[in-house]
Amino acid sequence: MNNAMNTVHHPYLGMWVTTDGHVRQELLPNGRYDEARGNRRSAYTGSYNVTGNHIDYVDDTHFTADGEFRNGVLYHGGMIFYREEKNKIIPFYD
């Protein structure tokens, strides 16, 4: 899914956020992700691939990581992410 011409279709697209809002990770439909940390927008960017409930990441520096979706929650890198609610605004910390 590293080709920008590919379009990803799965239920996990969108914004995933830690409970404190410090880490925000957006899974984009072109197979890319954009992760903000604290006041660092786009702190990590790269590609991802979802197989079943497993996600593999390769960031733009070629660092790899993975995670798992369980019961609507994303477990990745020792963190727990929840889908951002569409009607709830989670602040971006400056």
C-alpha cells in the first residue's frame, strides 16, 4: 500500500487519539499516516498497511512498528488510541 495511487478501504480510517490528546494519529485513505505529538504537527509520517485487525507502519525514515485494533481501540507503541468522535473537539496542544 505504499503507492499513493492505491486507495485504502477499511473501517479504521480517520483520526485516532490518546485520552489526553497528546498523540494524534490520522490514518489516511491513500495508505499514509500523519502523527502529531504535543505541539509537533506531523512529528511522524509514513505508510501503513492493515491486515485484518493488525496494522504495520513504516515511517519516512524506514523505522517500522505495528499495532492491533481490538474492540474499537488501537494499541500501538505502548499507547492506547481511541477514535476521535466527530462531534467532539480534541485540542491541539501548543
